[in-house]
Amino acid sequence: MGFMKVNVLTMYEKLYEGNAEEVVLPGADGELSVWDNHQPCLYVLRPGRLSIIEKRQGLRDKKVIPIKRGIIHVEANRLTAMVEI
């Protein structure tokens, strides 16, 4: 299992930058799970929790960011989320 580069941004600040094993998102059509090498996509987010799962030294760490709405772009093993919190 590999990692993908993840950036979570608002208009005013960077909320997260790092490598993740998985990102779970509140998609407009339901929950979406993105892993490394996911196919390219643009996706609209609804209110909910954006969860970033990291794996460090054999342990899994989960970071949760509550959001009001947003959009993600996935391409070339990178996920960029523009969100409103």
C-alpha cells in the first residue's frame, strides 16, 4: 500500500499538508474513499467530516476536519481539497 500527497486548503489557510494512505470524504452522492493511485476526478463535497488516515511507524493515525462544503481534485497521486469550514 502506497501513499498519496494530500493538501487541504481554505481561502485563508492551509489546514493539512502531508502524505496519506486513505482519505474519506463526505461526497455529494455519498461517502467517498480515495486511496493512492486513484483515478483522476473532480468531486463536490457536502457538509460532514473529511478524514485523513496516515500510517507512521506501523501505526494508523486519523485526522478529522469538519467541513461545510468543498471540492476535491485528484490526479497523479495527489489529492487537493478546497473547503469551507
